Amino acid sequence: MTVADYIKQCLSVEEYSFSLNELQTVLDKSETSIKSELSRLIEKKTIVNLRKGFYLIIPPRYSKQGQVPIQLYIEKLFKYLNRNYYLGFYSAAKFHGASHQQTQRDYLMTEKPKLNDIKKKTFDIRFFTTTKWSNKNLLDRKSDAGIFKISSPALTAVDLIHHQTKLGGLNRMLAILEELTEEINQNDIAELLTWYPHKSTLQRFGFLLEEVGADESLSNQIKNHLKKSKFFPVLLSPKTGQKPGAVDNFWKVAINIKLESDL
């Protein structure tokens, strides 16, 4: 069996990726001859070397774009890397129907140590890392290649708010947060409140839920949670060297930017 034969076999069962280790197990060939076959297939644009030792298959229906949708290989990539992950931020928002911002970039959350972003030709994947991993607020979604994980609407919202300065700022995501609130339910927030470690982000989240006119029951859940312990003034949009002044709302959020949704 050649590498090309193995690729055909993969595609027949809707598999769009494979690793070098996999090939070495299946093919009765030396590493050198496998690698030279891989080089030829990369030249022909049949496959792409996404990460060291991990390859994507570009079938004819995706050859024009030169890439395959991330949900077709992400689960397998992270099994290969032996790490937890979920598709998050703007990428998850798109799956929840909040795709106001069309973006060609894919956004993922994983655990430390940090992974280098992938930026090559048609691939643009940005990795964020968290020190406190939780399997809560993660949803299984189905693609042609099987199950992949995405953040729930509530986790998607707090991740966007928490990392707002690295993601284009709050106004860029305000319309998305507005659309996400239609998908967030009380169970989603109740689960989030059992583990989410960033109190200041919850304050901003509660404040923004009220600002965009979300169902009061959602912000009330966060209010009741915050009342259980002390919380301190925070800036709506974190800025180095700036401190929150006097605040006149329950959330103790100092409004230091003008909110303008482009919805």
C-alpha cells in the first residue's frame, strides 16, 4: 500500500487527517520512503503538513480553497497532541448562529503550555491557553468526520469578554455578544458559575447582559452569585495604567469606552 492508497482509504470513511506515526504503523515501508512520498503529495497539493508529523488531506471538493474546515480534523489533531481543546471565541459564536463578524481565522482554547499559532497559506489558527481547564460548558457537535468540541454560548461570551483586548476590542464583539444572548439559557450560566475563576469577567458579563437587553433572569443569576463574596471595581475595557474610578452600578463596572454595536 502507498501513502496515496492510504489517503483514499481515509477519505472513504470521512477521515481528513493522519499522522506520520499512523503511516509507519500501517505501511510496511521505511520512514525515508514514506517521507519522500509525503513530499510529492505536498507538492501536488493533495495534502498539507499542518504541524510536525500531522497532515491534512485536501479532497477535490476543497482544493479550490486549499484547506478543509477545522471541524473535520480538530478532534484528531488534539488526540495526536494529547491535549484538551475546544473551538471557541468567534469560531464557536459562528456555530451558535452569531456570525456577524465573518472571519477566516479559527480560534481555539487549549491548556498550557502555549501552542504556537498556525499561519500558513490558507490556514490561520489562533490558540489561546488557560491555566484552569474545565470540561464544563463544553458541547459535542457532529461533523462529517465525527464529534468535535465547542464552548457553550455562555462560555463563548465570557471568553470573548475576558480576552477582548487580544480580539479587536469590545465594540468589535458587541453585536456577537448580543446575538449570543439569544442562545444562552439559565442552565448554561448555572454551570458556568460552578467553576469559572475570573470574577472581574463575570462582572463585565453581567453588566453587558443588561446593556444589550438580555433576559433579566440571566443577569440575576450572576448577581446572586456575586453577592456571595466581595467584588471590586473593574474597567469595562482593561487598559494598562488606568484604574476604575467611582462606579454607580451594581456590577462595579467603570464604563471607560463608548459602547457602539454595529448590529
